[in-house]
Amino acid sequence: MKKLLLSIIISLFFFSFANSGPKSYYDGTGKLILSKEVADYFIKYIKKSLKGRGGDAPITFWITEDGNNAYWWTTDGNSCTRTWDNEIYIIDRTGTITYGTPDMCRGREHIPKFGDRCETYFKKECKLFARERVVLWDNGVNPGRGKKSKINSKWSDEEILSKLNELGFSFKESIIKKTTSNNITENDELLHQLKTLKELYDDGILTKEEFTKAKKKLLN
């Protein structure tokens, strides 16, 4: 009986160990509110336009659980595709180079090292927010995989922020472009005003001179 009990305990231990990989510990979960700085860094990470790293490919993006700090890894533009010794390297926020296997370029290797580096830098616990351009953070809204969670590097800053908002992430500051009280954008408002002017002119309320003057004022 004792041997059977011991055998069960050992089996449970190894089963638990086998299912407690870095993913369950490092992937971000729960509600997350991003600071403006973090949102700005994420846009640059997605667009591969981080200072001094033109042409980089995004690898992993990390955020402290309070949403105030970000840490990331990118390639240098070709180190993941052009190697002479089968060893590639990627670069972190501080410019520190990490060497590893090609799989590291897809953010799958060195996850514990990535997380620990971020935590050492900020002295706070960090969680994985995105791998390459897919947002992984599980907030109950974001599916965390596939096209629904993937950010397009060709999107405008506004489109990226709106996508994050759609995935259930909010911001500490108001950084998404405001709309008018009628929920129309500034361009739509201009078109609306021009249309109104034309109607006033067609109805004879405005003279041609008044219409031309008002139209010119709006367009300027």
C-alpha cells in the first residue's frame, strides 16, 4: 500500500512538473491598462522603428503587470536569416545581444531568460504581451492567437491603438483620437459642413460670393 501511494505521489509530481513550463508562468493574464509610454513603444515595436534599430523584426514584447513599463527583443534586420555558424542573435531594449538557436527568432526559446531580464531591469514582475506581432495577453477578450490577435505593421498608429482597444486593452491616458459629439471624425465634419453650405447656396440663402468665401474659409 505504501509503495502504491509513493508511486502515485511521484507520478503526480512528474506530471505537474511536465505541465508547468515557462508558458504558464510568463504569459500575461488578467485586466491590463497600458500607459502612453508602453503604447508608444508597442507601436514602434510593431512597426520595427525602435530608435537605432531600423529594419528590425519584432521577437517578443513584455510588460510589467501594472502596465507602466515595457521591454522587448528584436532582430537586427538579418541575423535571423543570415548566419555563418548556425547561431543567431537578437537584441533587447538596452542593446544587449542574446545568442541562441534559430528558434529564438520566433520567440520560443529563452522565454525564462527574457522574462527574468525584464524583471531585473524594472525590479517588477514582467509578463509576455506579444510574440512577434501576435498579442498573447489573456484578458478574457483577446483570443491570443491567429489573425484576430495579430497586429499589421502597415496600420497607422491610430489603427493599432484601436485594435488593442478592440482586444480589451484600455489606456491610462486618452491617446485614441477623439471624435466629435456626433461621433464623426474631423474629416467627416468638414464634409458635412461643405454639404450644408452647398445646400444653402442651392436654396438661394447664400449668394455665390458668400458661398465661395465660406467654402474657402472652411478649406483653409
